Amino acid sequence: YALPCHIIRYRLNNLFSPSRYLCHSSFLIAHSFGRRMLYPGSVYLLQKAMRPMLQQGQARLVEECEGQRNKLVACDGNEIDTMFVDRRRVGGMQGQTLVICCEGNAGFYEVGCMNTPLEGGYSVLGWNHPGFAGSTGVPFPQNEANAMDVVIQFAVHRLGFNLRDIMVYAWSIGGFTASWAVMSYPEIQAVVLDASFDDLLPLALKVMPDSWRPLVTHTVRQYMNLNNADQLCKYQGPVLLIRRTKDEIITTTGPEDIMSNRGNDLLLKLLQFRYPKVMTDDGVRAVRAWLGASNPLEEASVYSSYEVDDDWCTSVLQSYQSERGQFFPWSVGKRPQLDSTLNDEYSHLGLLTCPPSLHRLSLCTCL
């Protein structure tokens, strides 16, 4: 039996169509070198080289900090390796708060950011990405979200913490799972994002040839869509962003160009969502000027040049919160267009919200 020529021609055209080629190429890239570039900690050779260090770090957490190691099974079947240090009996008020740590793309709880909250006296729960050290699977976004979900469920149902007593602390790419956590569990007390970014796509385009732009865009959006800003904007609680001014990982040009740091875009998107009437063109311009300062002295100079009245701005925000409630977005800043003086005053509100939301560190990012 022979197919008619027009059917054969149609099937051949469909087989080699640009859209089908794009889909197949994206799949191959994402599941080969793309995933390994994004999460080098999942590469076996790196894990083998770090094994003595990881074993030593794990032993220290167990022996010196009385850490408890647990394996959790996520809904996709992946086993997630975790370490819990309980400070509820000896840590005072801080010990009653659990800090869940989300590591970077080559970070492991054994040698990662758990040390920071431990030094502060908090109870801490660390975990490894799927495919990292003792965790199984591969670290695609859905697998990452599933891992974060089972970690939170474990903290609540087995460790006995209330969501309001949990904070999430994330390093670099860990901002994806952290922002997913607070989006999915809005009762969480607060989130701290250190050296994180708003969206993976601009960073992916930076390291790939310009001719690959359509392919990179499709691959990221289809398989590696780390949309931190979108997720963070769905959270109503306190947010602290830590920006590293010498960061070479999350800048789109270089660490010397501080305005190319994608942490700036994360802050701007958060402020634009929470205070849309304040973050007009004037408000955005003022915040960008503050973000572009190269040191704390320049920050203070920008702040003073706008003649920000801290007391007035604070009273406006507190008054709005007491009268309207605290759910974002706020309509504070809505004013008559003809009153230019009031427009200037309200544009200062954007500057006032920056220092409590963003902390500067004159450091680079380490994987």
C-alpha cells in the first residue's frame, strides 16, 4: 500500500518544519548540556571531587551540631537528602524559628549556606537539589518545586513547626525554590534571597551566541523557566534581597556594571507590583539612581538629593496600612496629576522602601 504523494509531502514538511526542529533541539539541549550548565552540582565528576569535603561537612553537622539526617520522598519519587539542626531547646527565641536553606547551583547543605542561620542560633533545615549528593533525580524546575514541597511538609508535619515560624533563606539559583515556597505557602514568616535574580532568560542569553537567541528563549521558557520575580510577587510577607555588587554570575555584562545585576530587576519588579502608584516613571527613575550608586556614600548622596522626608513617607505608608489593610498591591501614591509637588513627594516613597528591602554586600558570588 502506497501513500498518495501529497500526504507524503505533507508529512515530510511537518517532520522537518522549523517549529518541530525548535522543539526537538530545545529538548536535547535542556536534557544534555543545558541542565548541567545550569546545575553543575548535579555533574558526577564534580560530586566525586567534592566527596571528601561533603563527608566531612556532614559529619560536622551531625557530631558538632547534633544534626539529624533524613531522606524524604517527593511526589515524583525523587529522594531528597536533608539535614535538620534543632535549636528549640537551647536557642532562645531564635531557636523557635526554623530557617529552610535553599542552596546554589553547585551548593550542598554539607558545605553551603546552613552555617549562616546556625551562627544566628536558629533551627535550620537544609536539603540538596535533586541529583545532588544524596538526593536522586534531576534538577528541572518541577522536580525542584516537588523537592521544596516535601521539605516544607516534613517541617510542618514531622518536625512540628508552624508555617508562621518558618523562614526561607536562599542562595543564588535557590531563589527559585524559595520564591516557589512563599508563593505556595503564603503563611511563611519571611524570605531572604541572597545573590538571586528575577528571570533566568537574560542570564542564559548572555552566555550563548546571539544567533541562538530563538532556540535559547524556547529552551528556557519550555524546560528551565526560573521565573523568580513572578513567583515572589505572589507573596505578601516580608522580603529581604541581598545584592552583591561584585557579582559576575547574575550580571548580564560584567560585575563592573552594577546596573546589569539582575538583583536590581528583582527589586524593581517587586516594588512595581506592591506599589504601582508610587513606581511611576519618576519613582522608577529615583530607585534606579539609588541602585546605580557604587558605594554606601553614593547611596546616601542620592537619597539626600531627592530630599526624602522619612517621617512623612513612613506616616503615609503606616496610615494606608492601618486604613486599607496590608494586602498588596497598594494604591498608596494615587494623587491628582496637576499637583507636581505632591507627585515629587510620592515618588520618594519608592526610595524609602528600598533600604529595608535590599541589602548591599561588596562581594562576588561563589557557586
